[in-house]
Amino acid sequence: MLGRILNGYYSDLDGDYYITTNPLVRDGIALLYWIGFTLIVFGWLPSMFTLRILKILENLSGK
């Protein structure tokens, strides 16, 4: 499953075409995509929630 998702970034519809045939480069590209994806999901989104919660707490304590 994970392999199919990763291959989807740089494979054609038939799954046989790759931007590069070097497996190290392919894995590097996949790794960069996943690092970026996880940073967005687990870094940016929770920080938005945290900021919102802090703002709510600030409003509650201020009133």
C-alpha cells in the first residue's frame, strides 16, 4: 500500500514509468515527499489548534 502511494508520485498510470531509474534518487524523492507531508500534518495543523486553544484560554481568563 505504502509503496503504491510513493510510486504514485513519480510513476505513470501503468506504473512502469519513472522520472529516474536510480532507486536511491527515487527513494530520496519519496522520502522528501513524506517528510514534507508529515511536517505539514503533524507540525502545522497542531500548531494552528494550539494557537486557537491558547487564544480561547486567554479570552476566558481575561473576562
